[in-house]
Amino acid sequence: MLIYSKKQIIKIKACIIITDFLPYSFSIKAANFNLAQQIEFQHNICHIFFNFYRMLRHLGEKRSFSHNLRLAVLLCLNAGFVNAAGFIAFAVLTTNVTGHAALLAVNLAKMDLRAAGVVTLWLTLFLFGAFASSWYIGRIGRNRPFAYTVPILFIIAVMLFVALAGGSYNHSMSETEYLAGSLLLAMGMQNALVSVVSGAVVRTTHLTGMFTDLGIDLSVAVLSRKNLNNVLKRRILLKLVIIVSFLTGGVIGGVAYLHIGFHAFFVPVGFLLVALFYDYFRIRIKRAIVDQLHKS
């Protein structure tokens, strides 16, 4: 006989709500489970969702290493994918602005004001994306329901726009400007969102700072190799995960674009829907638990 604590029972009741949203063919109502099987099924579903929904729940210093690790893997894959696919499609780096700042300086030195204006637009779009994402989260409140949903939905909309508009892309300068600019806007939003959530621990769209910080941490590790602490080990591991995830996403993005063209930009939509899925169930489960606590 299964015995559960009061906290586990509350979680199981919350999962009854979740299973109601599952397709009917996967629902316990269609499986003809007996009572014990239903409770066990709901307990397993609950365990899965409560592990998933933590990705965006905790902020800054309240976040654990595992929270940041999950966040880094998912969204660094996304950023690497967009950067590689965007570069092949438009010959433009679409997830960071360091190179664009240098390019702006070169164009100004050559007095190529048209090209300088385009690069200035891209820099401004990345900046505006970061501003808009941070402003919205701050305005709504970091702990408010769906604080991170709207920025993620906007980024999804941009990816869908590029995927669909790419079918008629004719490599003209004007189309390159707004399609590449759209990706820079979206990646500015993503980078700011992740930075706010992680307390500036995780940055997903560029690696310059990651390589610099990793070099510093590795030097500290070498100097104190006999007294390595877990904090330093985890910092090094997190940075390695960010770098590897970004590179892996880049490889996947490059291969995908070379094989299916602009339809590859549907893949980042999937990555972002997973992030949105976390946030959605975090809110539903939290509300269900609160309701059950009030009733008990």
C-alpha cells in the first residue's frame, strides 16, 4: 500500500489538474486504471512536471546550480542554432554585437554611411530587444505570473516570421536588413531575459565573456588545485556547458539550414516552446498547490 506525506498528497492533487489537460488517449480516464494505479500514475506525472517547472521559477541568488544548468543548455542551444543558421542565410552574426561594433567603425572610417547606417540599426535593435525584455519583466514583476511568457512569445513570433518570410528571400539588401535585424532583436530579448532570471550568471548569445571567465577560473583552479572547492568546480562546469551547448546548437543550426533552408528556423520555436512549457506549468501547479493548502 502506498503511503504519502501531506505535501506529496497536495502535489498529487495538483497533478490531477495537469492530467486533465493531457490528450484523452493519454489520460487516466481512458486507461481504466484502478485507484492505486491512478495515484501512482499521478505521482509519476507530478514528479516529472515538478522537476521541469523550476527552470524559470527561481531568480538570482535563489537559483541553484541545476536551475542555471538547465537554462544554459536549452537557450544556449537556441542561440547557437540561430547564430549559425542566420550567418549562413544572411552572412550576418545575429546573436551578438561585438563584431558589428567593429564593422561600424570600419564603415565610418571608409565613409560608407549607408553600410554604417545598417550596422547602427542592427546594434540599436539588439539594444532595444534587451531593453524591452528587461523593462517588461521589471514592469510586470519578476515573480508575477507570465512575467517571462510575453518575451518568449515575441521571440517565437520573430522566429516564425523569419522561417516564413525566408521562402521569398531574394538576397536583396533591404530584406537582409530587416530579416537579420529581426533575429538581432530577438536575441537581445533572449539574452536580457536569461540574464535577469539567472542573476547575470548565464549569458546565452555570446561567448567572449564566457571564455574570459573560464580562463580566469581555470587559472584559479591550477593555482589552488589542492584545495578546489565545489563553487569553483561548478562555475567551471557551467561555463563549459554554455560553450559546448552554443557550439552544439551552431552545428545543428548549420546542418539544418543547409538541408532545409529557412524552415530550419522552426527548430528554435521548439526550443522556446519548451521554455514556455516550464513557465506555464510552474504557474498552474503553484496555483493548484495554493488552492489545496487553503482548502486543507
